[in-house]
Amino acid sequence: MGNIVAVVGRPNVGKSTFFNRLIQRREAIVDSVSGVTRDRNYGKSDWNGRSFSLIDTGGYVKGSDDIFEAEIDKQVELAVDEADAIIFMVDVESGVTPMDEEVAVLLRKVDKPVLLAVNKVDNNKRLENAVEFYSLGLGEYFPIASTNGSGTGDLLDALIEKL
Ligand code: GDP
Ligand code: MG
């Protein structure tokens, strides 16, 4: 039973906002695995008495929109190797993008729990719009708003059940 959870997704979907909301303290940055781990944020969190480590991926792109898809794929593959469970974050404001679809293709092949978090669900209209993410073929999704924490409780309930 592992306890490492990676948050993956394309830039600007709200991964770091989610990460910063959840972590209680930042862990020392580990770079023994490879140089790439230096570019990721690690933090500790817990939910209902269950502790876990959270990895915020893609920190090195600094919100850049023109990241190459290959870079995203690399981040996802690293996260999948390292993590026991994956939170795949997408953004209802922009809807399903080709990069989301590409990441979904990778994650559908993964033999670890993958939780689909549809972020920026700030109102009822966006809650309705979130249904389009069923098209990613990952099943049930969790509508959340990382800025105010709405929906994150249900996501974390499901997460710790799978850890
Ligand atoms: P990252 O690149 O995936 O780490 O995304 P960030 O956490 O840096 O967030 C990108 C932008 O989305 C920032 O301007 C955030 O304030 C915004 N954002 C994050 N979560 C939400 C949310 O729940 N609702 C809205 N409306 N904006 C959000
Ligand atoms: Mg970020």
C-alpha cells in the first residue's frame, strides 16, 4: 500500500493551486531518482487520518502554454512510474483539449488508480459543462474548484479509498 499521489495535466488547469491548498509542508526536494525530480514540488498532506505525499508536476514550465506535448508526456510517464495513484486534472473553462486527449490515451493504459478532476467548476453552468469530460474515456469525474476547495472532499474520499 503506497502513499504517493501525483497531479498531472497540461499547464494552467490549476494543478499548483490544488497542490498548495492541500499541502501542510513542502518536503525536501529529492533528486536521487533523476535530475528531473528537481523540477517537481513535493508536499505532505492527509485526509481523514490518512497521510500521503503529493507531487505537483510540470512546475518547470511556469505556466507556459507553448510546452511541447512530448514534455507533458514525459511528465506523465515519470509521475506514473513514481506514484501509487494519479490525479489527472483538466479545466472546464477551456473544455476538452487535444492535449487532454493525448494524456488520457496514456492514462487509460495505466494499471494504477487514476482520478479525473475537472477543475474550475465555479458555478452550475460549469457543472453542466463538465459532462463533456466523459469523452476522455476515464469514467467518473470529480468536479472541483481548487480556488475555494469545493468538491475536493469527495475527490480525496475516493483517493484514500484507492491508496
Ligand atoms: P497549473 O499550471 O496547472 O499549475 O495551474 P495553476 O495552479 O498555476 O493555475 C492556473 C490558473 O488557473 C491560475 O490563474 C489560477 O488562479 C486559476 N485557477 C485554479 N483553480 C481555479 C478554480 O477552481 N477556478 C478558477 N476560476 N480558476 C482557477
Ligand atoms: Mg503549476
